[in-house]
Amino acid sequence: MSRQPIIETENLTKTYDGFTAVDHLNLQVAEGEIFGFLGPNGAGKTTTILMLLGLTEPTSGIVRVCGYDATRESLKVKRVTGYLPENLGFYEDLTAEENLRYIARLNAIPDRQSRERIHELLTLIGLPEVADHKVETFSRGMKQRLGIAGVLIKEPSLVIMDEPTAGLDPEGANFVLNLMVNLSTEQNLTVLLSSHLLHQVQRICHRVGILSKGRLVAEGPVEQLGRDVFGTSQLTVEVELTDLDTHLVDSLQQIEGVANVGRSGDNLLITCDRDVRPQISRAILESSSSLTQMKQHGYGLEEIYMRYFREETG
């Protein structure tokens, strides 16, 4: 990776009373990357996160965050890292603004400095109009957004998110996912995302790593994992159209990642080596054709994940 590594582990190991929770983990996550950290319950994800945050010491190996040794320089790591747990805790009888001000004070940020930052963050998360409302009146989705603002108050270089969309409706989940992408692309923020919602992980993560019994058993972009597990990463996108624009086929064939475009009447079957549905949709919108339906067939992250663990337990 050409960009600066934000997370680096070398043979990171943690044992408890003879049980190995994390086993010689070697991992790098680059600046600005969204990395999906996956695995079943008990795989070692939480233990790894605790070591990254400097909240528990490794039995052996090295863990660095933004160049700091998380064991010996844990306070420096905490200054540059934000953590959003699955279960958020707020003072329910305080307003959104008061909760954020309290978090700022815990991070030694003076009120005069945090005032503008709090306003910016409430705007970023779409809650400026409820800044003076008590958190007890908030929905789960609003609390989740406020939690993200609390994590960002100290302007971290790394944010670790544990199941950030659990329990949210589709609109709330989309907001959180899009926000993570924007923070990565516009602010170069590095995000470590731990989630069991694999379709969401595939949608926004640049790479994923899969843990099993404390070991990193797979790592890379989803397309690469598809090749590793199934021998191919080819996908087919079936597009149903009305009024097929004769120039649309040529436009689709120019999309990077598209291998072939087959035609049957007004319907198209597009073979590609990555998920290019957004680019396909854009090409159709720019043509005179009308999209009726789009279906993708192939190996997504869920199929890769389930196939791997079926082989592990089979």
C-alpha cells in the first residue's frame, strides 16, 4: 500500500489461561481506507480491537496505531483514535449539544474551541435542528448519528466502529454508510468496520479481513477473495430495459471491469469482474433507454464468507 499505514500489527497474539484469542495476527490498514473486520462470534475481533485501543496488552507481538505503540503509548493512541461501540451510552437528560460538550471536555477540548466544532458535527450528521433536544427523545438512528459525532469531536485519524448500523431502518443505515464513505474520501479518515451485515460491508469497504479462531484466514478486496475461494470473481448483471438505445451497448462496453455485453431483445446480460452496477445505472440514465429491472448474479461477500466457514466446519 502506497499510503501511510494507520494500523500495523506484527505477530499480534493474546492468550487467556492457555486459550489463544488472537493468534499471530499480521495486518495493515492504510490511511483513508475503510477496512471490514469480519468473523463469527468468538473469532477474536473484540480482543483485537481492545489491543488496538490500548485497553488490553498483547501476550506477544507488536501493535501500532498512527505509528504509536498501542501498548507503551496508549494515551497517544487514544488521542488519535475514536471508538463507536455497538451499545452507545449518553446522558439521556442532557441535550445533544450538552452531551457533545461533555465528550469534548473529557478530551480536554475547551468550550470556546469545541463550540464551533459541535455545530459543524451536528450539521454533518443531520441533526442541527435538535441540538437543544434531550437525548431521551431521540430514536435509535438519531442516537447512532450522535454517537458518530461524539467519536469525531477530537478529529481522530482512525475510527473503529462496532456494528454501527445494527437495529437501524434502511434509511438510517444508508445515512451512516454514506457518512463513512464521505469521511474516508473527503477527510482521509481511516475506518475499521466490524459488522455481521456483510452486504453493507461489501458496499463500502475497500478491503476485508476474515478472522477464524484468532487467525486472519483471508484478506483483500472482495473480488480477490472471490477468486481465491471460487476460482473466479466474475459477476453477471441482468438488465431489463424498454426502448433500448443502440448506443448503450457501446457505452457499457467502455466501463472498466465489463468483460462482455450480451443482448436478447431489449434485455442485456453484462459480464464483469467487479460490481459496476452504479456505472451501469449511470450509463442507462444518460441514454434514451428506460431501466425496468436490474439483477446481479455471482459471488458476493456473503457467499464467500459462508463458503469459507462451511469448509472450516465441514
